[in-house]
Amino acid sequence: MKSTTLYAAALFFLSLMALDFASCCKDEPCDDPTDRLCPNFDPCLVTPSANSNFFILDSFYQGGNQLDTFISFNVDTTWSGSSLFFRAADTEHIASYQWQVGSHSSVIEDPIFELDFTGFTGNVPVRLITTAKDEHQCLKEEDQVDTTYKNLVILPFDRDNIPILSTYKGSIIGKPETELLLTTYDTTINFVYNMYLQGLSLDCEPLDLGIPILVGYDYFITAHSHITPRCRNLTAIGQLQKDNRDILQVDYFYDDDAGKRRHEVFVGHRQ
């Protein structure tokens, strides 16, 4: 008898909850045509046009513990021997991809892929054609397909012509009163070729050679090893501006005196 009473009470309680929920829904009807859960949902309002924009990405690969972070750079110029990733900007709303990279014989149909340019120099035209997912036939004909062209330049490696290696004079964004002189350079010591960054000491004991870096054609990243002191847990990422390769921007991250992580941006001009 007791269990029957409890069961009936539970049913009554659930009924009250259902009525309350229904009342709530009547007071606030769902009428957002972009919400898939609403009765007036219109799929054509959330069907994006084809987007064929893409990125050509160069990344550092370094064995051991020398690379303190991993990052890819969007590039238009690199050196022979590079292995690059090609990545479509939209990898979700596209029904088909058709890549043509230089004289590569076959059309590539993946949203992301890798190509190695060892032994090749010159201009590489890159084309991507995409077709949008349009399950409900919402898009106009001109919005169903999109095409983007870019040009990739592959240069022979020239130690005497690495654009990122130079001296730059500038200041920290938001702190115009600050003036820094950053230098990136290369040197050979005991037959070992290395590159360094000087001028970003952050009140640490300065290293004689500077902070070790790895460089690409127009970018660098700090690369500390177990034998190199790491000032304030510093990570610095520098890249020349695409529209003016005499301007360097360096995003750097470090620990302040309280151990809090800080992010500052240096912008300087080649001297």
C-alpha cells in the first residue's frame, strides 16, 4: 500500500513538472528561424556559400627538447626542401575540394594535405575550387562554387639572404615610450650553425650570444634547450609583415615578477 502511494505521488509530481514546462514554453515560444530546434527553422538561413580560401602552412620540426612550442606559419615564400601543409579555410561546410598545385599531375580532393618541395625552386601556382554543401538547394548558382588562386615561391636556401635576420628598432604596442633594438643573426661556432635573438632580455642575465631561435624565410621562434637559461619562461614568435617585409612583429609571452603569464607585442622597422 505504501509503495502504491509513493508511485501515485511521483506521477502527480511529474505531471506538475510537465504542466509547468508546457506553460513556460507557451510563455516563451521558440521562434528563431536559425535555431534547428524551433518549429520555424529555415535551413537556408544557415547554409553558407562555398568558401575556397586556404592556407599554406610551414611548421618547425625539431627533435629532442629544443623546440619550446609548436606553431605553423601561413607562408607565401619558403625554401627548397620545405614540407608544407595546404589547408582549406572551411573544412566543415564543403561538399568537394579540387586542388591543383603547380604541375602536380593529379587533382587533390582532401581538405588538408602535405607536399614536399625538396629539389624544387620556382613559382608554384595553387588553385582551390570548392563546392558548398547545399542539401536543401538554398544557394544561388553563383554561391555554390568558389575558386581561389595563390602563388607560392620556392627559393634555394641562401645563408646570406635570410630576410628575417636583421636589426629592428621599435616599441611595445601600448607602451610608445619604450624603445627596443632587436637583432636576429646567425653564426657558426665550432662548425655548428645557429641563430640568435638579442635585445629582449626582460631584466634577466643576458646571454652572450642571445636567445636561440629557429628561423624560416620571414619568421622565427625561440628554441631553448636544457643547457640554455630561459629568461622568465620566455616564448617569442616573430614574423615580417606580408605587405612590408621591413616591419617585424614579435609576440612574446613571459612570466612577470609574480609568476603571472604576460603577453606583449613589439613592432619595429628594419635598420
